[in-house]
Amino acid sequence: MEAYAKAVLYIIPVFLILMAAEAIYGFAVKKNTFRSFDTITGISSGITNSVKDLLGLTLVVIAYSWLYEKLALIEIESTVLVYVICFVCIDFSSYWIHRLRHHVNYFWNEHVVHHSSEEFNMACALRQSISSFFGIYSVLLIPAALLGVPPKVIAIVSPIHLFLQFWYHTRHIPKLGFLEYVIVTPSQHRVHHAINPIYLDKNLAAIFCVWDRAFGTFQEEMDEEPCVYGVKKAPMTWNPILINFQHLWLLMKDAWRTNNWLDKFRIWFMPLGWRPADVKDKYPIDYIDDPKDQIKYDTKASKALHIWSWIQLGMTHLFLILMLVNFTDIGFPNLFLYGAFLFIHIYASSELMDLRKSALFFEAVKCLGGLYWIWQTGDWFGLSSFWTIGAELTTGYFIASFLITTGFVVREFKSSEMHSAKGA
């Protein structure tokens, strides 16, 4: 975990620089692909995913090391060729994992957050899941195990394979000629994120598009069919934690409501979108059938609230950096407490962006909990070892954050009620 923490620490500035470059270019060419709250949601989702992975909150049902010990037909040394073989095997596995997530109800819940943005940009790439509870995907790495690819090589190549999928989440790069026949390009991935009927569940490959072409899931981006981004059941929230569990909650409700005992079981493993007949008729759901009908989710927030939300995102990064830098010294179980704090922090700020009054409750839990921790320990998870007045500054932040959030809740809801009154 310490090695992963260092990797995340190094990759954060790279991602931020690339997103900033994309945003600046978009403004320069008058083709902005970013929206303020949508971008904050994407980045916050990436942070929650990183924290979950750092805390090891996924139960690995079948470990790759076990498969390697039991199935390896040959033993090979860690040469360049081994890394190439490993990369191809991971990419092949990734294709089938991705295809599973797009076609089975339960597994879609692990992936829906990545498609939830109604924009398409590099911030969208950071929308990664926190709702995958069981790690069963090592099974799909059987080809690598048979070929004798060592577990340590898998551990090195896997994050590289994931990071290489970041760059093609953009609308600013056109088709890339002959590369369209070799690798996954921005054009191909725009298709993948679109809800147009012709584009649904297409272009599932991660790096090499040969898998899509070989297994019948390739679709070219067409000028006459502009991509419309998002999911057919719009999440209608900026809260990345809620987005992660909306589909799971729907499955749970349908399983509870149906009178058919077989349906209570099979709903989890049926094709995406399948619902029991008795529930489907009684509890209809609004889906976007025609992409032209899409109305992008937005909230009537003031400019000041947008600025404050970006400040809160900046604080999220500072808190995360402290966790990464001081990962070993914080240690377990305190890392679980720190992770819970970060989740509540993101939840509270997201509820405020959604203009929900519950934002004040979660902000109070965050700030009072933080102040209590400083009072009990005299420090903020080792911050004072880096900055002598760290605890005092963190105390000041918690007090200011609660007061400012209270002010926004009063102001924004009063403004919202005034708009509603005028509309009436």
C-alpha cells in the first residue's frame, strides 16, 4: 500500500496539469468541454476511488498469485518480453471485464459512475468506482498465469495500463488515421461514452482496439451522429458517492418489491436494464430513449458557491496529500478514520453543490469530528511534524468551513425560494 500511495502522489500533478491544459485549450479555441460542478464531481470521484484502494476495501476472492502458483505452465524471467506479454494479457482481460460490466446488472453498478458525466473530458476519466466489493477479476488473467507471468510484473504493469487510459478522454483530438486500427483513440472512446442507440456498449477495449474489431463491438464515430454523453438513467446529482450506489439501490428495491422469488435472485445477473415484470409496470423509471431529449443536470448555484466548491476541492487535495505523504506514520486503524473523514468531506461539499439542506448536517459531522480529533490528539494526523502550526490552521479551517457552509445554505436556499416564488 505504501508503494501505491507514492504512485498516487506522483500521478496527481500529472493528471491536474493535463486537465488544466485541456481546459485552457478549450477556452482558447472557444470549445469548452468543462462545467464547474461536473469537473469537481469527476475529480472528487477519482479521490474517493484512490482512498478506497489505499485502504484495501475490496475483498480479493481469487488472487492472481494463487492462480500463478497453480496454473503456470512455464517459468519465465522478468525480461522486456515478459512485460509485453503481461501488458497484452491485462488488456485482453480488461476488455472482457469491461464487457461484463456493460451487460450484467450487478457489475454495471461497479462501472456506472465512469459513464455518469454528461460531458466528455479528462475529468470524466477520473470517475472511478468505489462500489466494487469483491475482486474476482483475477480469473480473467488466467492466460497470463498459464504463460508464467510473475505476480510482481502484474503489480507493476496494471497501474501503468490504467494510467494510459487517461489521455483519450477528450473531445479536442480528432481521428488519428492508421492508429484507429491499432489503439483505442479519443474518437473511439467518445463513441463508448455516448448514449446514442448506435453507440451503446461499443468500443470496450482499453488500449488495443483489435479486441473490439475481433469480437464485434467496434463502432466508428460518425459525423452525422454527434455523441451525446452520460447514462440513460441520469443520476441527477453532483455527489459521486451517491452516483456509485444508485444502480445498486435500484436493484435492491426491485428485488424486494417483486413477488417472484426467482426474480429476486436472478435480477442481479440478468442483462443490463432487465427488471421483473410486476415491478417494471408498477414502478416505472424515466430513461432517455432519444439522446435529443437529454437535459443536462444543473443547479442554480451562485458564482460564490462555485468558487467555494473549488476551494473545498483544493482542501480535499491537501488532505489527500497529507494522507499519502504520511501514510506509514498514520497507520492502521487511523487510516480508516482518515478515509472516513475524506468521504464525509466530499459528501458534504457535494450535497452543497446539489443545494440540499442535508449539506449542513454532513458539514457539521465533518467539522465537529475534526475538531474533536485535534482536541483529543493535539494534532491532525501528524501534520504538526511538517508544519508546527498545522493543528491550529486545521482548527481554523474547520470553524471557517462550517460557518461559510451555514451561510451558503441560508443564502442559496433563500435565493432558490425567491426564484420559485417568481416562477409561480
